[in-house]
Amino acid sequence: MKAVRYHRYGDESVLRHEEAERPTAGEGQVLVRVAATAFNPVDVAIRAGYLSSAFPLSFPHVPGFDVAGTVVEVGDGVTAFSSGDEVIGFLPMDRDGAAAEFVAAPADVLAMAPVRAALTDAASLPSAGLTAWQALHEHAQLQSGQRLLVNGAGGSVGGYAVQLAHEAGAAVTAVVGPRDVDRVRRYGVERVVDRTQEPVTDAVDVPVDAVLDLAPVSPADAAALMAGVRPGGVYVTTVPGAPVEPVGDIRVVSMFVRSDASQLAGLVQRVDAGRLQMHVAETLPLGELASVHARSAGGQLHGKVVLVP
Ligand SMILES: NC(=O)c1ccc[n+]([C@@H]2O[C@H](COP(=O)([O-])OP(=O)(O)OC[C@H]3O[C@@H](n4cnc5c(N)ncnc54)[C@H](OP(=O)(O)O)[C@@H]3O)[C@@H](O)[C@H]2O)c1
């Protein structure tokens, strides 16, 4: 099969689109014919070796921890899925991923794919949707009637977060770049702040119960956002290395997403019910993964990219 792999850590030139052995479904696994994988910003840091202690890789490594595809082989002990099922999942980040024609996936991280969306688009949902869900419901413990500010709301995680927060009954302020103002406004947010027109430090006009920070902010901006949280409120960041020194009496959480098939199935239900929109900015051939990494590192990537083998 064709796969993108790297044989050592390095810049994007280590990514090779090459022949690789097709995996088989081991115990507890299914073999998935990949319809698409998704690019995530952390892929660049993993490939560069910055996260080698958190995610030790064995080489050659196939990246791509988000998958959407079709089950073609079922391993021993798997009863939840059959050949032909269309599935999505957030795969273990330290194992071979879905930047390939086939991936052997643990069955217990998979959910049935949405039926009312293109299977390739559904690769955009697993890790980003789970991050949004866990940030709001596990870390911020968001309640109906609360006020939430999402910084970086135009991105992959942010798009899901504002929709899920609106569904939960929160009043959402979304801080976005100019290209995302109109789309994010359609997600039911109370206020959209274009960060090129209004500094993020002015975005909190009344104290909020929670901030979800998804953007690489300066320590000064992070402090200003924290200062907008009411006493007893919470500031949740997903950004690796973000400032996490609390200001005043607030809870500060630096979170890391985990795979959860039942939460993912809940997100799929929302997509099928029309309550959660997926937004894919670009669908590209898998062979372009190296250029996607380069564009991300250069700050030239905007919105979710899915890659089709
Ligand atoms: N800890 C975890 O478990 C976890 C899980 C998922 C993601 N993450 C991290 O969370 C962050 C968001 O992920 P993502 O997939 O949503 O990324 P993404 O799709 O690239 O979105 C990032 C968003 O932040 C915006 N942004 C960039 N600079 C900003 C600034 N200075 N102020 C305000 N907004 C700014 C971008 O706007 P423009 O496009 O207009 O530049 C973009 O909409 C990334 O750092 C990612 O690595 C962490």
C-alpha cells in the first residue's frame, strides 16, 4: 500500500510518500481502508521530535491520528464492528496512523461515521471534536446560562467548541480572524470579535465564567484573558507551553485530549441531527502532506485540512 512515513525526526522533508507493508487486524483491532485522515497542528511537533518523551515513536512511523474509513477486516475479539462499516476514530498518537491506504485501528476507539456527511469530511471530527467536548464538559464543567469566551474560535477545535457550548445553553463570545467571522456567527454565538479589529484584551466586556484558549497568545494576552474570568471561574488552554500562572482566584487547566469512543458517538449523533457542523477548509491528496506541514509551520494554513490517500 502507499503511505506517508518518516524514518527519523526532522523537518517536513522527512515525510516520504512511499510503499509500505499493508497492516493486518490484530486482536481487538479492525483494518480500516482509509477514506481520509486529518492534519492537526501537533503533527508538526511530533514529527520534529519535540514530543518524543510523551509519544515515543518507532520508525518508520505513519502519522495521522484521525481516521475516517471503511472496515475491511475484523480481528479476534471484535464484536462491535463488521466489514463494510464506515467508522471514524482518534487513534493512539504513538502508533502508526492513517496517513496511508489502510490502518489497523483499535476497535475500542472507533465510532460509526456520520451518515449525513461525506466520509472524508468526517476525518475532521475525532480529535478536534473530542478536545472541544472534554474542554467544555470535563475541564470547564460548563453549565447552562454561563458565559464563555473562546479564543481561536475559527479553528478546528474552536468551531466545535462554540457550537457545543451554544447547545449547552452558554452565552458564547468567539474571538476569530476576519475570514471566520461570518461562519462562526452562524454557530449561534452571542458576540463575534474579529481579533484584527479589536484586541483580544478588549474581548471580555463583562466577566465570564470560563475562557477556552485555543490560540498561541502572548503571556500578556493570556493574563488579560484570565483577568476577564470571574472569581471561581476557569481558564482552559489546549496550547502546548501556554502560560498557566493563574491570575486571582480562578482555576487554570492545561488539558490534553484523550480518545473516547462513546463521546465520539455522541458527536456523530449531533452531526447527523444537524446540530453540529463540520468545517473542512481543504481536501488534498495524501501525497501533499509534507507541503501541509510546511504551510502550518509557516503560519499559512487556515482551517481544517483532510488528506485522501
Ligand atoms: N491539548 C490538546 O489536547 C489539544 C488538542 C487539539 C488541539 N490542540 C492545540 O490547540 C490549538 C488549536 O487547535 P486547532 O486544531 O483548532 O488549530 P487551528 O485549526 O489551527 O486553529 C487555531 C485558531 O487560532 C487562531 N489564532 C492564531 N493566532 C491567534 C492569536 N494570536 N489570537 C487568537 N487566535 C489566533 C487561528 O486563526 P487564523 O486561522 O485566522 O490564523 C485559528 O483559527 C493548537 O495549538 C493545537 O495544537 C491541543
